[in-house]
Amino acid sequence: MCKNERSLEGRTIVFTGSNFPEEAAGEIEELGGKALYLPLIETSVRQTDKPDFNAYGWLIFTSRTSAEAFCQLHADNVPNIAAVGEKTAEVLENNGYRVDFIPSIYSADRFVEEFPAVANGAKCLFIKGALAKNTISSMPLPVDEWIIYDTNLKLDNAEELSQMKHQTIIFASPSAVSAYRKAGGDWNDIEVAAIGHVTEKAIKDAGGHIDFIPATYTYLDVVNEIAKGRCNE
């Protein structure tokens, strides 16, 4: 990445996910830009009976939110853990769990390509949000699903964001894209950054364009991608 110390001078970059990424926001400030947090989704943990984790060979997490919800249970004697993404793994490891498998690229599609050879036919439990796609369950493995949280759209924030122009907006999920469009947000006079090809597809399906998408699906990498683009101007 170009290390122009002020490559984001005068730029406002908006985060729209359910968690505020402090490290990425700090990078924006260091590069002279302004980080704005306007979440378009919020999550709530379901109060359900937890399954018997000992009945499974693997627990699978594809989001930081599902990992955070799981860690609130303080479960012990859990089986092997697979996580999609370093931030998801970081949450689990910071709470005392060992992560035994992470795919080479942080996406569910790559996960389902690589994980079956590691799982060796073991029964798995996919711990997920209510809106998660069925990509994980499509693997040639016995996979049960446990919905641990719900996702709600924050349309008040989406309406506020829809009135903003000349910003760079980072979308990290199809749900955030849905909230933005439901509030009347369009793609004119904004720059659009996407984290993950699933989010990229949701934006394009909604008539949008992609200005920035990192090869690695993290907030810090997308900020660096935006800064690199500024260096080329």
C-alpha cells in the first residue's frame, strides 16, 4: 500500500456493520480521514437451550457475531472449532477457545471446499445467525444448524445514510445493503466498498457498483484498499 501519510485527507468513510472496527477506524484517522459509524443492522442473542456440544466433532463459526454470542455461554469441553476469518477466530481465542481450522481465504465458499478433508466425516454444528445462507450446510458432511442470534435492520440510520453524498460507504453484509435500499438509498455520488463476494453480489443485484473490495475480507484491508486507491489518483 502507498504510505502517503495523508492519503485519506478530507475523506469520510462510513462503517455500517453491527460492530465498530476500532483498528480500522484508527487507521483512517492516521491517514487523515474521518471514520463515521452508522450501523445499518443490529443483532440480538436468542435465549434458547444450548445443544449438547459433545455430540459433535466440530463447531463451525462464520461470523464474529456468532462467536461473540457463543462465548457468552461460557461452554466448556467443546469439540474442535472451525472459524471463517481471523476476527472470528480472534474472538474465540480471546475467550479461551482453540481454533483448529481457518480456510485459506476468509469466505464460506472457500471453507466448504477445504473443510471436508479436515473434518473426515465428523458430525458438525453450524452456529449461525437467522439470516445466514445455507452454504455451510451444503457440504458433504452431517451438519446440524443452531441459530444463536437474530439480525434486525436499523432503518433510521439507513435513512440518515441515504441522505449523505460524497462519502465512502463500507458494506459488510447483504443485510446492510438491504437496509440501505429499503430506506431509499441509491448509488449516485457515493463510493462503495464491499467486504466479501457475497456482499459484492448483493450490491450489484441492487443496481450498485463496487469501487473497492479487498482480497482479504477484513475492515483493515478494505481501508488499506481505499487508501491505495487514493495514492493512484
